[in-house]
Amino acid sequence: MRPAETTVLTPVPLPMRVAIVCRAIDVEGVGVNFYIIGDPAYPLLDWLIKGYTRAQMHTAEQESFNVHLSAARTCVEMAFGRLKARWRILLKRTDLHFTFCPHLVVTCCALHNFCERQRDQAERVETQRREETPRREERHSEERRDTAKRGETAERGETQRREERQRREETQRREERQRREERHSEERRDSGERRDTAKRETAEERRDTGRERHSEEERQRREERHSEERRDSGERRDTAKRGETQRREERQRRERHSEERDSEERRDSGERRDRKRQERGETQRREERHSKERRDTKEIFPD
């Protein structure tokens, strides 16, 4: 058997397992009608031909017949595959009414035969697309790698900047903590000095108060003694007015001298206190000036 040069597809509503071949066959000068080629599951009919089963094959001619029939069925199935690959509507469920489906199949077959006669470039386009796909994927992968590298570089730069910023903030916090500790230590020293000064002033005030109290007691004792003497002198007043007058004048002179001495002592003690206060104020101002100079020096020349 030798197939003719013309190959067409004729749409027939049959199950997908039946391959249809419509070829003009010339066997030893005798024209043979068209047959439908099916697999061994179909019955053998006048218009449907199938191969021998394993139980029926007994000769080499039968086996050769099955081989040629399978080759023909494979060719037709490949044609059906090309048809479905070209018209994707045949691969999915259609929403058309079933009475319109034969027209759809006939239209697809007619357009398929037209494309085959015109030597459609679909295969070359598909081949180019398959060849272009790896190159496109390679370009995309290179772009993704470049993007990932740029992202990693940007992330490393951001990480470095973040670390540098954290180090600067840590350094600033450490310097601020050191300055705060120095300020607190200076305040503690100043408060200690103020406490010591207050203690010294309190002690001096106590000593001055003690001296004043002692002077007051001494004066009271003198007054008591003077009152006793006056009482004694009262008895002798009539007999010794002149002597009493002299003694009184002498006593008044002693009292005035004593008061003057007391006033001078108080004035001297007040002057000494004033001088001590001035010295303490001058010492405090000098220490504050020195501490301010040290702070300015540390701000100008930090550690």
C-alpha cells in the first residue's frame, strides 16, 4: 500500500480514541474505499479497520499489518495533536450548544488544512520561542542576580551606616555619661565643701555664743559682787562717804574699762568672723573658678 500525496482531515463526530484517516489508496490498480482506523478495542466493521489482537496474530504478515496500521494511526493522531495545538478551543470545555459543535470542528479543520497548504510557520515560531525562552530566562536570571547583588550591596551599606550611627550614638552616650558623672562628682565635692563650711561656721558661732554667755555670766557675777559691795558699802556710807565716792569712781572706771575691753573683744571677734567669712568666700570663688577652668579645659580637650 502506498499513500497518495494529498492528506486532508475530515471531521467526524467519533470518540477521541478513534483516529480518522482519509487518504486515496490505490492497491494494485484497484481503488479502496476510505476506512476509519481504530485501536483493538473497537469492533471490525466495513468502514472501520483495526489491528489483530495478540490471540489472533499467528503469522509475520499479520504482525507487519499491525505495525503499518499503528504507524498510520500514529500519523493521524499527530495530525490531531497539531490541530489541537493550533486551535486551543478544542482543548477546553466549550460553552456552545452541542448542535453547533460540528460546525466548530469543521471550521478548525478547514483552517488547519489551509495553514498546512500554505506551509504555516507555526513550528518555526514555536521553535524560535523555545530557543528564545532559555536566553530570556538567562537574561532574567542575570538581572535577578544583579538586582540581588545591588540589594546586598545596598543592605551592606545600610548595615555599615547603621553600625556607624550606633557607634557614634554609643560614643556620645558614653561621653555624656562621663560628663554627667564629672558634674555629679563636682556637685558632691561642692556640697561636701559647703557642709564643711557650714559646720565650721556653726562651730564658730557656738564658740562665739559660748564666749558671749561666759561674758554675760561674768557680768552677772560682777553685778552680784557689786551689789554685795554696795550693800556692804551702805553700812559704811555714813562714815566713809569720801572713800566710798572714790571707790565708786574707781569701780566705775574699772567697769568702763571692762566694758570697753569687752566691746573691743566683741569687735575683734566680729572682725575675725568677717575676715574668716571673706576668706571662705574668696576660697569658694577660687575653687569655683578652678573647677570652671577644668570643665572648660575638658570641653576643649576631651579624653
